[in-house]
Amino acid sequence: MEPDTEIKRFIRTIGSDRRRRRQFAVVGAALLAWGCASDEDANLGQIGIVEGFLGGVAADEPRAALIGRDILSAGGTAADAATAVYFALSVTLPSSASLGGGGVCLVHDAASGRTESLRFLARRPAAVPRATARPNAVPGNPRGFFALHSKYGFLRWAQLVAPAENLARFGTPVSRALARDLDQVGDALLAEPGNRALFGRADGRGVLREGDFMSQVGLAAQLSRMRSLGPGDFYVGRSAHGLIDAVTQAGGWLSSEDLRSFAPAWGDTVTVPFGNETAHFAPPPAAAGSVAAQMWALLTRDDGYDDSGDDERPHLFVEAALRAFADRGQWMNDDGTSRVVPGDLISEARLDALMATYRSDRHVPAAQLNPAPVPRLENPAATSFVVLDRHGSAVACALTMNNLFGNGRVAPGTGILLAMPPGQGGRGPVSLGPMIVVNEHVNEFYFAAAATGGVAAPTALMGVAAAALVGKKSLEGAIQAPRLHHGGAPDLVYFEQGYDRDRLAALTGRGHRIGATKILGRVNAAFCSAGLPPNPETCTVRTDQRGFGLAASAD
């Protein structure tokens, strides 16, 4: 084939957007200068075109992870794969990732070396009539992932939404992950007719179980329009008008202005330098990001985790967690936003004050801290995933409906489960907070992770990061190791069953009260111990055995 024909095919895979065509015309000209495009460049978008290392995906639901891997194997970027993973999750795990929900992502772009946050949380409508029977949030996910794809994607938008559309239209077996969520709500979810049609068994005997077939024709229609028209139609077009009517029928409220005015927000991250690397965290109102950032700053200081003995490390870890949660009560508003500039939360002066009472030989009771921690209800219902591509770009996301299955109602005719508005009862994004670690001096990726599990999410994330990045454990060992958590209220160290007895004895010997629990958070992560792109052979991607997800990669 002639080189110019190859280039035309290559540019056509980018899509019809004029701006993106202009961007990649430069690439096409370069390929022409070489005389011919490679087979891979000519067939971008074809699953399997990438040979060797392609990156990887870890997600809480297996089919979504496999779809993300397909996108990577077709030459997609981490942003492309993350977009496809999300839309698949909207079908296979609507309990936490419906089109009606929202979330936050961290994005590292290998080309520019920039790491930034993207916030698209499902927020409360501007004005909700008092007579509203079942309030709902404004959907954030569609515009959020469109923003991600628009800035860092490479493949066509339609290619990323189509797999989810097919899952909804032709049906898919209920995964163990969704079955677990359905078990938690049980027959209460089936009180609504729309829910019974979607989540009830054909024989009328309760909710769907693992392996039961689930088709979502209404959702498929929404995804079809999303694929062909983009999210603009969802927020300002015919789909928007239909959604508003459907929400009203479901007893909720949504105005055209609520949809039209929703805008994802790009922003800076909370950064913690350590050694040659920099750890990036999501800023408030994904408040768990700042809790984790403070913990990481405390653990990686001089005379910190790296310089502590095996018997002191658990003590230092839970004391750092205790102090970070206590400080959260000072800076965090009820909606997760901060009364303090996020960067100031990890200032040396603030960290010094938090650790002023720290004793390596004994526990200082939480009540004696200033500030003392305060109890707070938190929403544990969320899902997370991470994506890494072969070039060293990465995306780490955490999504929530602000409650398991949102407000518990499906907008009739759309198949869209509505999110709960953030507010009382801990409902909201407080427990969200992904992490990415890069060496900014040489622009190499090292680590990305996102955690769920309510109040235990930041401590689960920090336990894995500390074990892998400081303790030099394999990512597998770091994720599967039993965990600790101390949220301050109550003044109790929770530990997962199977935690090392000698280390528990070291904690009680320092005056800690301890209590066993089954699960402390779930983490999805990617780790390149010697940096990417130069050392792809050191990269691993893992999901958490505490859940029912999948890590998918190829090398």
C-alpha cells in the first residue's frame, strides 16, 4: 500500500474532530517523511495490534477490566482504556458506577510529564422542591470521562462506548461483584417496579444472583446515543429532556439548567515529594486524598517508616493515621471541601504539629491529642480502577453513587440508576482519593492505586503504598498482606484476621487497644518498581482478593 494511503487510514482512526485531525496531521507528516507507516500505526484501533507489553488494568469487575485491556491492545492510551472501563462498569456494576453517579480521577500524561486531578462528582441539584419524594444527584460520569478522553484520548469515542452498549443490549451474566452488592440490599431494592424489572429474578424469587443473565435495553439506548452523539445530547439534547421527565416520574428532581451547567473540573494535585519521586493525591472534596497525603508525608519523613524497625512500623503507621484523621476534623467541611488550602495540609509546620506528641515507645490516647478525632459517618459504597499504558501514562479513578445503588430508583425507560445527593448520613465523596507516583526529574511512572471501603480507604491505600514503595514488597504481597486501620474514634486499632501476632503484641505493648475485623478496604494498583517506560518488565498490575475484580495485562 502507498504511504499516503496508510497515513489517511491512520488519521481516520482518530475520528472526525477537526482539532484532533490537525494534531495528528503532524504525526502523519512525520510518518510520510520516514517513507511508510508501520503496520501498528496503520491499524490503530484494531484489538491485538499492540504486541508485547501494553500496560494493564485493574478493576472491581472483571468484564470491565477485560474491555480496558482490549482498548490498550488496540493502541489506546490510558485515558482511552479508562473511558471504556468506566462505561463497561456503568452496565456491569451500576450499584457504584451508573451513568447517574460521579467520581474523581488522577491522570499522569507521559507525553507532557504532567499529573493532574479531574473531578466530576455527582452533586445536589441547585433547587429541589420540598415535595420531591426521592431526591437524586446531578449525573457527573458521562461528562467526566468525555473530558478525560478529549484531553488525553487517542482512539475514537464511539469505539470506547460501544462495548458497554453491546453488554447492555445483548445482556451479560451477573458478576460476583454485582451479586455481592445485590445481596447487601436484598428485597428492599425490589420494592420499586423499575428495580424489579432490572434487578429481580424472572421467577420472582429475590434479586439476581451470580451468573443470572441481565439485559438492559433502556440503558443500551442511552449508550447508543452516547456513542453516536457524545455526552452533549445527554446534558443538553433530546436525551437530557427525556432524562428530566424520567427522573420526575421516579419521584426525583432535575432541571435542564442542572444538566447544562454541570462541568468537570481539572485541577492540581496534592503533592508529597519523597526521595526522587513525587506522590500525587486527589484534593478535596475527595477528602481521603488529603488524609492519605498527610499519612504519606508523615511516613516518609526523616526517621519515618523507612528507618523504623519491624516492631515500630505498625505503631508509626496507626499513629500517623490517627493524627491525619484527627486533623481532618479541623480542615474538612461537611461536604468534603477544605477550609485550608490543600497544599498547606502537608506543610512542614502542620506535620510537625501533628507529630509533636508522637512517642515511638507508647501510644498517646486519642483524647489527649489537639485536635482530638471526632466520629463521622462515611459512605463505603464506591468502586475504583487503575489503568497503565505502555508509554507510562496512567489513570487512577474512584467512583460513587453516594450510597449503594444510589437513591434506589431507576429513571423509567432509561435504565439509569440515580445517585443519591451528597449530604447527611455520610453520603458523598469523602472516602475517595486515588494516588499516582512518578519521578518528575526523568518523567517515569512508578505507582498508581485507588481504594474503596469508606473510612478505611486511605489507610488501605497507604498500607499498600508503604509496603511496595518503602518496604520493597512485590505488589502482590503488598495488596494481599493483612491491614491495620486507626480512624481515631473510637481509639482502637482494627486489624484484619491473619495479621502477624508479634506485631500485634508490639502494638498492645505500646498501649494500643486492638480489635479484629474481616476487611479493611479494597485496593487496585499498578507498580513499576524500576520505572516506566524504560523498564516495562518490572511492571505489575493487581486487584484485591478482598473483592471480586480482575487485573488484566499482557507482556
